[in-house]
Amino acid sequence: MVITRATEYAIRAILYMSRQPKGEIVYKRDICEAQDITPAFLTKILQPLIKEGIVGSQRGVGGGFFLAKNPADITLLDIIKTQEGPVYLNQCLVKEGNCNREFFCPVHGAWKKIRADFMQLLDKYDFASLAADQNTKLPVQSATDS
Amino acid sequence: MVITRATEYAIRAILYMSRQPKGEIVYKRDICEAQDITPAFLTKILQPLIKEGIVGSQRGVGGGFFLAKNPADITLLDIIKTQEGPVYLNQCLVKEGNCNREFFCPVHGAWKKIRADFMQLLDKYDFASLAADQNTKLPVQSATDS
DNA sequence: ATTCCGTAGCGCGAGTAATAACCAAAACGC
DNA sequence: GCGTTTTGGTTATTACTCGCGCTACGGAAT
């Protein structure tokens, strides 16, 4: 019951971009260095984010990636959904009719509620706040390496 | 991001036992039939529950399993923890010092909070209530097969 | 001796986490 | 304009881990 590494990296990458001036293009290389991600893997991770309209990309010389939305409008839930698909928690909730016990199984209803509450929990954290938190911890930019 | 089948089955098994008279021994075979679980797998699943003191077992002729605690004192979180270990959500939270970004990573704090809230969410559901829910759905016992 | 649970370990299959190779587009130099 | 360089886009492959279930043998109770 742990998020995948791809999700972890995606969150880091978005966080990194959130700290840049709005619309500023950042190099893949810079994200990788700052956040300890291999370039090839980062490419793959960013694709769904681009499709989702959260990240924009620019090819060619001087190209790179940038945030296509306001950090305040991006939440942890958004990122998790692009990487892992919808949050389900329980197999029975994956598809309607997937579980033939639905009629009488009381846990079914419980899971539905838990899932909804959990998603709401994740949706509370937006990247503007997260980036702000980081700024209070790290007033000096030069200490970003790990 | 889905719970394992073992957890699913464990919950079903506990639910089944919660509906029996307190302390009554049930056969493995009966649990398996009622809840669609293979006997060998159920054996494995019940072990951690026994170690945790949630389920009791009786060997020999006429032996079987029974609830060692009151259904009202067993929550979904208890079962999940026995099957999947502590709930972590994020690799960084698995072990203190596991994540060298802890100092400045703002997501770290967010995950800690989310995790605590999530666990509290799961801890709200006890098996006395769940079993009661089932009784309202299923007043007649003979309809329990799937 | 029989009937049950306890424990260890095996094996298939699916999913993770990368890596590699090749393709496409944009900008620059000439 | 044209080709080269610099970037991202896409697909395939791989090593590895883990979920899931099965098998086999051991141990306790009656």
C-alpha cells in the first residue's frame, strides 16, 4: 500500500517547477539533478502530465518543460491520478459490477466512503502551498542539493 | 494503490466470524465456502491475525477458528495492519532517516499528515457495526452464498 | 489414528523501475 | 534553404520484486 516511485518523482518534478517563475522553461537535466531522477524515466513520467494539461513542453534548442497551470490549481490528487490512474483502494470498487458481493457486503459501502474521504484528503494539498512551505524551510536556493 | 487480496479475504473472514455467536468455533471449510477463499490461502492469512490476538485457533478434532476479541474492538485498520504491515503510503515514511530529503521536502510533512488522517479514517469502522449493516441487508442467513 | 491447525517453501504471473534505441520537432549556423 | 544540433516523443526490452495460490510436512488435540 505504497505509491509508486513514478508518482513520487512526478510530485518532486512538479514541486521543482512550482518554484520557478511562472511559465519559465526548465531543462530536463536540471530537474533530474535537483530531484535525483534518471532522465529517461523522467521523460516517461512527464508524458501523462503533459496529456493532462498540467505540464507543457517545448522541443528544440532551449526547449524543456514548464507548468501549464497555476501551482495553486494543482493538487497531490491530480498528480497521483495521472500516474496511477483513479484511486481505488479496493478491487471491488474498480468497476461497477466487478464484485458480485456488492448487494450484501457491508464492507463495500465502507470502502466507498473511505475512498471518497481519502481522495478529498489528497485534494487538499496544492503545490502553491507546498512550494511556500519549502521556501520557509529553504530560504537560500543554493542548498537544494541532497 | 489497492489493498491486496489477502487483506480483502481477511476482512471477509473476520466479518464472517463476527456474525457467529461469541466464542463459537467455526470450521475453516465453512469460512472458505461462504467467502470464496481457498483453504490453503486462508490458513496463511489467518496466521498474523492469530499472532495479533484477534483470532483464536483450536487444533484437533472439532477444532477451528474463533474471534478472540469483541467485534466492536476490531477495526478495518487492525486487519489491514496485520496483512500489509504498517500503513505507509509513501516510501519516505517507511523508516526514519530513510529519506535524505526530509529536512527540506515539504511533501514529506504533507504525507505524514495524510497518512495519519487516513489511518484514523480506517480506524472508524469496527466489525460490530459492519456485521450489523449486513444483518439489515440480509435478514435471512440462508442467502449468504454468492 | 484421525482430524484438525502451523509453518516453510515453491512457482507462476503481473506489475515496477528502469534502460535503450529510434523517431520527431524546433532552433541555429552557414 | 539545408543540415546539424539540441531537445522532447514513443516504443520495446529487461531485471527484479511481489501478489497469490499451492504443496508438503510437522504438531497438537481428541
